[in-house]
Amino acid sequence: MNDKYCLITSTPTISHLFNTASDGTDILFDWQALEIPVGTCMLKSITGTVAGHDGAANNAGDLTVYFARSIDGVAPASFGTVHAVTSATISAAFRRNLIGMMYMDMSDLDDGDKLVGYSVLGAKTTQAADHIPNDGLNAFPFFQGDPAGTTRKGYQTIYYAALAGGVAMDFGTAVALNMGSGANVAADMTGASVALTTSGTDPRICFQPGDLLQGSTGTVTAEVVSVDSATAMTVKNVSAQIDHAEVLILQHPIQFHFGLEY
């Protein structure tokens, strides 16, 4: 950070339930803690990437992102059950924690699927005036966290959560374990490379080395070491047995870059 600007990158954890499509108005993710430098700042930009479905960039649904702070060191109550709609009862529990929101109209913000397998969020010269505008009074939320919620010296914590809107969001990949004869792959947390044979979608169009994966049943996590061919990939730190036909999906299919001005 310099005297005026700060860029914070955050990758919210998306539930394995999004291996199947939302109904277009679901809670996309619960509150995610975001550590930012202390002081009052303004959110000037949101950029990032949104993974596709089965290797195609088709998660173009709009997002409503809400921001909150703790009160006397107590984090906001849960935003609700992911992959389900919210309710008045749930929303009332964090009303006084809210400090801002941003509506992200994907037709104004993404790159029109030009990179084929995923969407890139940015700014267009034609974007609508009320959808993350480029300037104007009250166009951007101001942030200041709760001093009692600071987790490390010089920083404060705020929180953000999101609702999917308009288009169903689906982060399934159809990359399924297929070791032959219904064989499973045992857990291995030693850091050693574990070779996987897959069927379905080519893993090379879904994953990148360093990606954190989860199983579609929510029972296993692993890290991608390499994506080797249309039916082969290598992982490490497999937390639990991967069953035959288990679909592998991203833990963090969305990445945000928050541009802050102090």
C-alpha cells in the first residue's frame, strides 16, 4: 500500500453445492473476512474472474455484494444458507452491521466470454451509470471497520457476502474421477503427488496448478499440481478418499480484486 491506494485480493469459498445450478436468486457465499489497512477508505473498483461451467464461460448472472463490519468485536450474523434464498428473519440479524453494497451487472462488467472458459470482470466505457460507475457523488461505498475487530496491527476487518441474481450460477465441471473398475483414491496428506485419471470434461480447460479443489459431495479437498492431458491430472494433499465418479470442482471459482482509496 502507498499513501493513497490499496489493492486487496480475495477468493471467497464457494460451497460444493454449486456443482448444481442455483435458481438465480441464491446466496452465493456467506460473509468472508477481508483484512484492509486501518482508516476510512472508499471502494473505487472491483475486478476479478468468474469460473465457468464444464469449461465454458456461462456464469454471467448479476451479483449483489454486501459489506458489513463487526460491532464491539462481534462479527455479523450469518448471511444465510448458501445455494438457498434469504429471508427477512435472516437479514434482520445483521441489519446494523451493514456498511454498503454494490450491484454488479455482468452485462456491463464482464468481457463477454472472450477468454472462452471463464469471465473477466472489469470496467467498460459503456457501463451504466449506476453499476459501479467511474465517478460521481455517492457512487462508491466508504469503509471503516470496527476497531475491536482488528486481527493484526495496522489492519481492520470488514466482511462481504453476495447474492446471485438473474442467471443460475453453476460451478460444476463434470471432471470426474475414473481410475477404472470403480477404483477409489485414498487420502494422502503427505504432500506427495497423486496421479488421477478422469473422465468427462478435459481438466486442462477447468483447472490450473495451484487451484484448490473440492469434491462434489463435500467430503474431500486437494490442490492441483498439474493438469496433464484430457483424462489425467496430478494433485496433492488429498484430505479424504476420492470415490469413483466423484466430480472435482473449484473451492474458489471467483476471485475479486478490491481497489481502495484512502
